[in-house]
Amino acid sequence: DAGITQSPRHKVTETGTPVTLRCHQTENHRYMYWYRQDPGHGLRLIHYSYGVKDTDKGEVSDGYSVSRSKTEDFLLTLESATSSQTSVYFCAISGGALETQYFGPGTRLLVL
Amino acid sequence: DQQVKQNSPSLSVQEGRISILNCDYTNSMFDYFLWYKKYPAEGPTFLISISSIKDKNEDGRFTVFLNKSAKHLSLHIVPSQPGDSAVYFCAAPLSGGYNKLIFGAGTRLAVHP
């Protein structure tokens, strides 16, 4: 299994509070991604990174920001959590633009 | 606009029989497709892929068929086993590089003994 961990694995928070999710990899892969999974939508890309300090938006980026200061860590921040951001969040890594993406175990977030 | 569609939310199959999971796409620029499998409380895992220059790719019990003219692909599992019970997602990389994937909504497969 690819060395990907996500923390926390579960979180309950209140509307309006900031939340940061962490993805950590031990594979030294260049590409990292954040997806959210919701019923009826599959997985949707939030943000991605193609190198340290190189990030860009995905298809559902509103309300989210990311940072990547080290190769191994990719942080996803919900600046002011809303109930619509209740979801399961997955991090993925890839060694190259044509290589398989490997997913972390997910973080289940509930915004009350 | 769903560029990758899985119109069957669920499928139930008896052990030993064939499972056929379907996926349709709208973007004719897609040139590579992937299937991921997901168990509850775990992340998706890569299962099998196919390039648009092929119409079939086989890996053990899993075969993916691609019909470009119909913009349709299917995943066949033969014979189906109870351990195959999971959610299956088809996906395709968006143009522009960086391996950004767009996923279908998924099909939940239940294989009964």
C-alpha cells in the first residue's frame, strides 16, 4: 500500500469554524490531490498540487484553500465551514502526470 | 455537466455469475479510462485501466471494454465473488495535464453467495 495517511480520520465541527485536514505521504510523489465524496456525485476534485508551493483549483474549490510547504504534506483548509461541506475527504498522490493515483483512507467531516 | 456517468447506482449478482458495470462519457477528447474499487471506510483503489487505442483490456477476472463510437465502457467481472462487493467508480483524466481525474457517481455491487 502507498504510504498515505490522513488526519484526523473523523471530525465534528460547527458552522463558521475553520478546519484543516492533513494529508501526509512517504512516497516522495510530486502530485497530490484533495477530493470530496458525496452520494450521487462520486469523487470531485477540490484542489491539487504539482510541486511544493505549486497548487491549483479543481472543480469544487469554493470555500477551500490548500497549502503545500513540503513534498510530503498537503493541507486542506475550510476557511469557514458550512453544512454543505459535510463530506468524506480523500487525499491522493501520484508520481507523475500519467501514473496511477493512490488514495488515502479518508476523513469523515460533519459540520453542524 | 457530468462528463462521466454511471447510471446504475446498484447491482446485485449471484456468486459465480458475471457482473457488468457500465459507464458512459460525453467528452470525446477522453483518451484514457480507469476503474477504481472502494470498500466502506477505505480509500478507492485502482483496479484496471484502458487506453482509447484499445477496445479491451483484461486482468485476471476483470475485463474492461471500450466502445468509442458509443462513448461507453464496461467492466466485466467473471466469476463474481463475495469479496468483489464494493462501490466501483469509472474515471477519466481531464485535459490540461496534471492527471486530474473526473469520476462517475459509482455503482454499488453486491455479490451474494
